[in-house]
Amino acid sequence: MSELFHECGIAAIYHLPSDEESPLCPDQGPDEVSRIMPRMLLDIQNRGQLAAGFTTYHPNRNQLIDTHRDIGTVQEVFRLSHRGKSESLMKEYAGRAAIGHVRYATCGQDDRSYAQPFERHHLVKHKWFSFAFNGQLSNYSELRDRLLADDDHHLSRETDTEIIMHELSREMTGEKRMSMFDALKGAAPRFDGAYSLVMLNAYGEMLVARDPYGIKPLCYAVSGPLFAAASESVALINIGFEEDEIHNVEPGQAITITDGKVEVKQFIESKRKAHCFFEWIYFANVASTLDDQSVYVSRTNLGEELAAIERERNDIPLDDGDTIVVPVPDTSKAAADAMAFKLGIPSREGLIRNRYSGRTFIESGSKRRRAAEIKYTPLREVLEGKRVFLVEDSIVRSTTMKVLINRLRERGGAKEIHVRVACPPIIAPCFYGIDMSTISELFAPKFMGDSYLLTEEMQVAMAEQLGADSLRYLPVDAIAKAVNFSSDDLCQACITGRYPTEGGERLYQIALETKDQESTNGRTYERRAEEQAAQSTGA
């Protein structure tokens, strides 16, 4: 769904000290392995298009670690369309290790100061570090208030990235040299929420870590002297690693590189897994494998589930030659193709996505509607006079879906439009790094009320509101089946209202209590902050 966005993606690359040079190295050699980072970030650009950056390490320059970051896509930030400027940048930041980040903002401003990685300068080398992070802390406001209660601390940004940096820095206070692993181990019990992170310090030490629930994906690979890690496996495959060299960073696990040695260690106990199911439904690159489960196969399974329901219901003609399946580009295509194949009807590209319409996801309200209009072009040659199964991966706010249905009728000439959603209704906010933080902005709760059970009557009312001839969602139990996980190992909070962490549960209760006062511009995090401020003043 084009109106839903992830917060970010992370990556790391390191050519370890060795007499041999990795065949995956760039032509310039191990000391410029940082040149690989923009290529890795391009492969996870789907996770964030607002900002990008990297930090590199080289022991033979004054700036032992140095950071380049800015607003824009990877192409824009690293000047990839201009060979001379890109080459100059790659030479300036050449290093034998690098960490990188792509960002979409669920909190904070869309200015350069919020771009990652964040670098903390210090005269002491183990305290001079840079880090980047994917996720969101659901206890952000508590950690912020605790820091600000001490007059010695100041926060310059409204973002949990800075909170994590301060918490790690606090662990490193004192004269004793503390490793990044020990600093994370000390700070981690205070973090509630989702976080995958990469760190690099002025000693050339690296750390890659994943929260104890494994909410966000993270994998790594080692081949000879080359180490790499990324939010998604596609970034590792495309720089030359073999599939059997790629491994998951398990929940609560950290990969460290110290003195050129790679170690895998547990920094916090993992009591349960809670992988975000939306990674397979929507966010991840379809070419990726996350926690040993193929994104493409999962989406295919979802489409087969849609087809099975359609066969069982048998209320829409399938064999008169006028019925086609049309995916909403691009993340719905695998599900749509599988549904069409099982039903024995054509899957056609009736909607063409304009890939050069700009970063329209940052818009809202009427601008969001206009963005949807220019982003998709209906093909009348495909749609005219047809009964269309319009397959979408999810419906969050419904703005885009309403526009698409109207354009399929008015511009495409479709005679019927039956919306099929390869996901259950989104009924609750996400507090772990997806940009839906309030109940009022969601489409389904307006029809479902306090019920967690979807009825036929609700779907009829939703279809009428959207302007569709019918609407059908997948049931909740179809998700675990399609992704091939136990439901206990998935975070499905946005479709069940059950959160894996205490911080998420607290925020959801606030969201429920304040849903009638919410505006689509407000966020439950701010509601939490207002509540705490009122308590502290006795209001």
C-alpha cells in the first residue's frame, strides 16, 4: 500500500585484516570497501527514501571515522548520477569498514540533522562512535523524560535515535574502556520496542545487533575476509555472497568485530520471538529471505489463500471471460498472480505505476489523494468492460484505495471492482517503526468499533464507503500459515491489538482511551507525553 511506510534500513561492510583480498572487493582494494555501501543501500531503498548516509573507518586519516548523510534517496545523497561527484565523495570517505542507513521518518523532522548514521565525537577513541538504527522505542517518552530530569543532559532532536545514543554514551562514562557490546548489554534492559542497529567506533570496531524479540529483520554474511550485514538478504546476495553464507542475526544477538575477529554473542535474553509479519506482506524486497522464509513465497501463499476463499464463496462469475485480476503495483503482484492462477483467470497489469512521481508518501490529506492520482495510471485497454478483482496487500487509511477505485471506473471503464486484501483489517496502531500511530487514522476501526471480529456486514459497509462492488479481507489465521511461522513467533499487534512488549501495550491503552479526540496529525507518543506532563503538574 503506497500510503504506508517503514522507518528505515541498515547495512554494514568490513574487510577484515588479511593477507588475501576478497574477490567481492571493489577494484580499489580493501581500504576502499566502503564503495560497496551505496550499492547495498540501493537494495534496501524500499525501506526508506527520505534520507541516507554512511560512516566509514580508515586508520590512516585524521578523521578515523567520518560521516556523510543528507536528505534524499541513495541516488541523490551519494551523487550516483554524476560520476565525477560520486567518485570524489567515495575517495573522500574511503574506508575498510562502513555502516549505512536509509530513512523514512515516523518521528522527527525531515531535515538533514535527522539523517543517520549519528556520530558522537569524543577525544577518547572508544567513546567516539557512530551508529544507525531501524525501529522505534515504545518507551521513548519515559527514557526522554528520565534523561531530561538531569539538568546536565539536553536533547536536540525529537527522536529515539538520539535517546539510544545518549543511553549508550552513559554506559561508556568513566575511565575504564568499555566495549560497544558491554555498553549495549548495559543499556538494552532499558529499551522497550524494536531495534536493529549497527555501530562503528574510532578503533575500527563494529557491532551489529537485533532486539530480543527480533521484530525487525537483520542478517549477516562472512566470506573469507569480507563481513557484511543488512536489514534484508537481497543486499548481501547482490554484492556477491552465496545464499548458504547468509545467516540471521537471532533475537537478542550481537555480531562484534574486534581486532579483526568476528564473534556472535547474546547481549540480552530472548524470551520469545515477535517478527513483524508486515515485512513479508509489504515492506521487504520480494527478492529477500527473512528469518529463513522467502518473501515471494509468502506473498504467493497469501494469494492462494484469497483464491481458496473465492472458490468457497463462489458468488462472483469466474468463467465468462470478463473477469480479470489486477494487482496494485508493486507489492501485491505475487499475491495477485497466485490468486489468478488458482482461479484460472488472467492476471493483468491494469494499473501502471509512475516510478518517477517523486517521494509522494510524505504528503497527507488532499495532497496524498492527488499524489495517488498521479502515481497510478489505469489502462483502459485492459480494464474496459471487465469485472476486476483488485488485489491489494493492505488497506491502512483508505485514501489511495478510494482514488484507485474511482480511476478504475472513470478512466479505466471497469464494470465491476471487487477488492481483495491479502491481509486482515488493520485495527490498531504500530509503535515499533511503522508510520501509523493512532487509531483515528485507520480505516477499519471506523466500521468494526470495539470488535476484533470482522463480519460480512462490516465488509459490505466498507466496500460501500470505498466505492467498490465488494470487499474481502484475509482472516488473521491466514498470516501465520502463509509466512510459515507460529502465530506466537510473529508480531501481529496491528491486526489483533495484542502487543509483544509492555511499552506497546501501554501506548495502545492510551490510543484506545483518546481515540475520539485524536486527529490524523497527532501521534500516540505525543498523547503519552501530554499525559505525563499533566501528571507532573497535577493538572
